[in-house]
Amino acid sequence: MILDAMLTANEVAELSGLSQRHIRRLAQGGRLSYEMSETSSGRPQYLFPLNGLAALDPDLPQKYLKPAAERPRGQRKAAAQRRRAHTI
């Protein structure tokens, strides 16, 4: 089932417009449910259940399920610009 999908911190950050670091901090603080896993190279990885993202923003699960063609153009670009603005 799609609602059982597990997303990486990068995918959640891209959907929400927040940084990966902030997403991981929210998880560590108990605001987002997550599971720890290992990548193929043995590095730790946060995985977030799709149905648990509603705690962050009620629209995120639906935003994920919407086909990429229907997502607003520039959504990824805007998120990247926000990340750059915070690092300067």
C-alpha cells in the first residue's frame, strides 16, 4: 500500500521545503516518527513512514502522492534556494 511507503530524510526535506538536518532533529525530538536503517554501504539512514508526515504538515502525504507533473514548477528550485539562503 502506498501509505506504508517509507521516505528518506532527503525526500521529506524536498517535499516540506525544510533542510534534511532539521527533519532529522524533528525526528530525534519525537515530533516525527521514523525508523533507523542502514544504506548499502552500512551508513545509518532515517526512514519516515508516509502516513506519519501529517504530524509535520497535513498536506505532505497528499503532496507526495500527487504525480510529479502536477506539482508546481520550481518547487525543488525554491527549496534549494531556501537552503542556500540559510547557509550564507
